[in-house]
Amino acid sequence: MIVVYLLISAMPLTRHPLWSELAADFTMIKYLGALGLAYALIHLRVRQMPVRFFGTAQARWFTALSAIAILSYFAEGSRLDVWERSPLMNYVSFLLFFVILLIVVDSEQRLRWVLLWAIGGVAFASLHLLREWQKYGQMGEYRPGWVTGDSNYFTISAVACLPVAIYLGLDSRERWQRLFCLGSALVIFAATVVAASRGGFLGLMLACLFAVFRSERRARNLVVLSVALVATLLAPVSPLRRMLLPAASDTGSADTRTALWSVGFQMISDEPLTGVGLGNFKAVLKFYGADELNHIAHNSFVEIAAEMGIPALLIFLAMIVTSLWSLERVRRFTRGSPDSLIHAAACGIQAGVLGDAIALIFVSGQSQKLFWLMLFLSMCLPPLARLHEASESAPHAEPTHATATTS
């Protein structure tokens, strides 16, 4: 299982030399994925709980989206990328990761460690960003993010994990876990500020507002959030400052996004059913007289619809909506045990997925692995919630072999 934990912790470090360098045509993180799959298949033979890969609506929507992506790539997708780094490999990797997680996350203990390793991985990536900003932040409008691929991409990972870190930190009875989660949350928040992604930060703030108004101590938590916003505005580099007082480069970036979205809508109008092909957005800009833009869409929803068609976009949206609804059902189901890990995880993942959905309006971040991790965990939570409820309803019963095996 340690291989799976390492895989999860390495996900935000897309350009880290240890994980991103090629070795015999594959990166080290892909070797970790292969070992994780091997372990999952071995664990499947001894696992006592049945695996229901398509037991949730979001799992079925995800499978349909992956099928469309693979068909789109082979039908008319880009051949310009090296195949092991192509968008096709993204979806193949997501499918394999989906299989791994649904097999191995079969107990609350494993769910806890998956979440802690994800939080730790983003916190470690945050330290890289903070160190990078410390070294080069004096260079005008410099925004760190090299080791994470891009400051906008880092923020997608941060938004996915930060609410989970806060919920687990506040709800945990163990002192070390509270300190780890809340300390990681502070580091991640600081890195999110220096990353200065406007869209990502907007998603984070809406996720936090969502969590605040779902909490029992709304007034206190709203004050804490307001203080965090003021501190963000006073920071040397700030996403709020980029929103309220944009520099010339910020205005130019916004204009480029608007132009790209306009071209994306033209692609959707021309190919509404099949799109221009997976990975082809940048390649076909020249056919719309916009080759000087030379960018991805900077909007996941526009990019998915432009490359794979409106049906793929609707499936992607359905996957997000059903994930949020599934998490809401788990949250309500476990409301009688507010101190349970399942309840805290459902609340945190729900806020993170909602925040990422907002951020994806401004970032082409649909390939960010920690966003998919949270979607896949939303598929793992319903059976774990039922298992937790069964154990709570029979507190004095001897543990069964199945429960003991999966704990």
C-alpha cells in the first residue's frame, strides 16, 4: 500500500526531477502507478468486500467520458505529442488510478492515510513554491510554480486538498493529526497566495464560503475567512490584488483568455458533436486565424467541448454534479456521527470539488490528478459509509472476518 501512498503524494510534483524524468520511455510516477496497479490486483484476491466499480453515477459518467476521450484521440486526436505524455495517456492513467483506488480504499484507515498523503504531497509542493518565490520573487511579477507544472495547476491541487486538510484537522481527536493537517493547511494557503492564480483563488474562496455556511459556527468562521482575505490583500504578491488592481500583464492575460474562449466557441459551433479531436485545441487555432495566441483554452469546459464535443462536456458536468450529490448524501447519512472520518472527508471533498469546478472556468486543469483523486474518493465513500453505519449499529458485536480484513 505504501506504493499507492507514494503515488498520491507525488501527484502535484509534475516537474520534480525525481518523478518527471523519463526512464526507458516512462516517468518514475508511471512506474509507481504500475506497481500500484499490481498491488491492487493482488489485494483484490484477498479483499472480502465486493468491488462495485460502477456502483455510483459518477463512476459511470467517468467511464463514458474516458471512452469518448480515447475514441476522439484515435479518430482525430493530436499526434504531435510524445505518446507517453499525450492526452490519451492522461485518460488511460485516470482509468487505471480509478481501478486502483476503488480496490484498495476499502477501510476508514486506508481512507485516512490516502487523504493524509495527499495533503502532505500538496504541502511539500507548497514548500517548493514558497522557496522558489523567496529566491526569485524580487523579479517583478514573478509567479512560482515550476516544480508543479504551473502556478494555476498548483492551485487546482491546492483547492482540492485545502478544505480536506481543514476538516480533518478540526475534527481529528489525535493531536499529531490536528497539527499535521492544520499546519499543512497554513502552508498550502500561503503557497496559494504567492501562486496568485485569480481563478484558482476565486474557487478556493467560494469553497471556503460554502464550508463556512455549512458549519455550526458561521460567525466565527466567517471572521476567520475575512481575516485571511485581508492578509491576502496585504501580502507582497496577491491574487486579490491581481483582481482588484490588475497590472498591464494581468489585463493582457485576461484579454488572451477572452480571445481563446471566443475561438473555442467557434470550434464548438463548427463541430458540436465530435469536436476537433482530443489534444487539438492549440493545433487548430491557426485555422481560425488565431495561431498567434498559441495557448490552450484556459477554460476546461470550453476545451472539453471544443476538443470532444458538447456530449463530452455534458458528461463531464454530470460527473461533477453527481459527485457533489453523492458526497452530500454521504454527509447527511453520517450526520449522526459528526466526529467520524467519513463525515469529515465527505464535507472536505465536497468543498474541494466545488471549488475546483469554479476554478476550471479559468484554467484548463481537467488533467490535474488530485482533482480526479477527490472524484474517485467520492466513489469510495458510499460503501465505507454503509460499513461505518453497520459497525456503529452493532458496537458490542464481535468484528467479522470481512470487517477485520478490510480495516
